[in-house]
Amino acid sequence: MLDLTSLFYALIVSFGIFGLDAVWNAGTIKTDFQVSDSLGSAGVKPEFATTVFARELQVIFSTASLIKPPEVRSSHDKSFVSLLAESAGLSNATAAFQDLFGLHPVKIIATLTTEGWKTRLEVVGETTLRGTFYLTLAAETEETAVALIRRGALETAIKLDAYHAALYLLDPAVGGAPDAADIVKARQVLDDAIAAQALIEINPARGRFRNLRGILALVDGDKTAAAELFEQAIADDPSLVAAHLNLAFTRAEQDRYADAAMIARHVLQTRQKGLRPTLIASANTIAGVAAWSQKQHQTAEQYFKAAITAEPTISDAFIYWGRMLTEIGRSEEGRRRIRQGEANEAEFQNHPEVALLYFWMTREENAPLQLRTRGYGAAAPK
């Protein structure tokens, strides 16, 4: 039997652990599913539905981003501390801390039912910041219960975090032509999110949404609209490096290479401290292509070297450098650079907020935007 002193210290340790667990879980999304008896007898069990829904949310929020997405867990995923609490009869300790300090995780409860021949999904979300929201979806013609659950997860993600949901919808554009339905959905999500922002001069959240909307304008081939959106994003948040890089990219695509180089240099000169290596590499790559386009080959080579130094696994800087070397008669060295870029393709992953991930930079006057595809040696524009 523990004496009072030992019990006191045990309680301190226990509540310290549970308090830490409460903080750790505060930013998570916890999901749970209820399924009608008719669907359960058909094989759609609550545990299965919960897992499908949670895993789909995890996929959506796992898209690479400059901003940390929320974490998702199903009701069946328990932390070590939660299991410890259950074994010690203290299963409510973490919840008690969350009640005390307002650290509640987001709770999603979904219900799958049938009405006649139609399957319906109802979702209730409880969030500290956004309050409670409701979703009701009916299965479309020939849509399975699993497909409905996945569609419900996307709609739920949009309610919870429109920014990362839009990134997920844009993600198929990487390495191939964008999916038309996803582009339409992303446009709707971003337009709604921008319209919902507070009408204040400096608004970083609006800036992030406008930056993604600018990338969509590039997907549509509208460079003028894209440049305006990137400029607005910078006005919303002058520290938004991705918007500066995207404006530089767009100026280069508008054949305004001096402007593109100036913006890229500004990023490197004023944002170097703490800037992610991939963004440093992207700024140098844009500056390098701009210099190449102005026949400033030595300067371009310096920028390409700087891009590779910042991010050795980069792919596009090697490709552009190799193309330039080939153009000026250093063919063997150019081919080596291109091969290195192709080898790096499997390793390097830029952020979806940056236009360089979606498009090749072109050097021909008034050239249309070219989506990036796999196999850089053959696909890269000359």
C-alpha cells in the first residue's frame, strides 16, 4: 500500500502526464461513426466506417504544406497515456484537463443511415474555434456507402480547414493534368473562404487563400489574374514568401524577366533567415531562369549553384542549368546536370503553395504555361 507521500507524488506525476496528453491531443480531430442496423447487417460496421472516414481525413490533411495541418485520429486510436489511464482507472484524467484549460480536440460524430433505397450521411462537428457545424449528404446514383463516407470526409475537411482541403484538391495537378472536377471544387472552396474573411487591410489567412487562388488562375492560363491575386496576397501578408515567389514566377511567364529577378532577389535578401531550404532553392531557380533568359549566363549559373546548395535534392534547377549549358555549347556537362535532375525527381518535393511545382518556366515570348509531367529530360521546355 502506498503511504500518503508516495500517493501524493504519484498523483503529481500522473496528472503531469495526463496534462501533457491533454495538450498533445488538443489540436487533433477525433472521429466516431454510428451505423444503422440495416447497413450493419450488410457489412458496414461502425468500426470500419470510422476507420475509412478517419483515414480519408488523414490523407487530406497529409498533403505537403508550409502550414502545419491538423492531426486526425479515429475513436479507436488511443495514445499510450490513454491506455495507461484506462488501466489505472483514470480514463477521465485527460478530459478533466481539457475541460479545465479549454484544450478540447475537435470531435466529429457521423451517422450513416438508410431512407428507403438511399443512404444518408449526417456529420456533426464540435470545434472550440468554429462552434458546431452540420452536414447532410445523400448517396448519389450508384454511389457506395464507402464512397459516400469518403465524400463526407472531404466536405468535413472543408468545414474544418478549408486551406488544407483546397491543397488536397490541387494535389492531383502535380505530375499531370489537373482533375477537372477537383479544380472546380477547389475554386469554389477558395472563393468561399476569401469571401468569408474579415474586411481588414492585413489578413494573413486571406493572403494564403489568395495565393492558392492565384495558382488556380495559372492552371486556367490567366497570367494577368494570377499576378493580381499574388499581389493581393502580398498586400494581405507581406511576409508570405510563397506569394512573392509565385509573383516572380508569373512575371517571368509574362516575359518580364527583370521584374522576376528583382522579386526573387528581394526574397533572398530579406527572408533568408529561417527560410526553408526549398523556398531558398525556388527563389534562386527563378532568378537563375530570369538571368538565363536575359543571356546573363554566368549570373544564372551562380543562382543555379545556390539553389542546389540550399536543396541538393532539387530537380528543376538541375534541369534548367543543364538546358542552359547545352544551349551555350557545354553539352556534355549539360547532359550530366539533366540526368542529375531526373535522378532527383523521386526525392524532391516542393510545397503545393509554390507554382514551380505545377509548371515549367518557359523562355519563349508569349509562351503558354506548361504543366510539369514526369520524365523531366523529355518534358522540360527548351
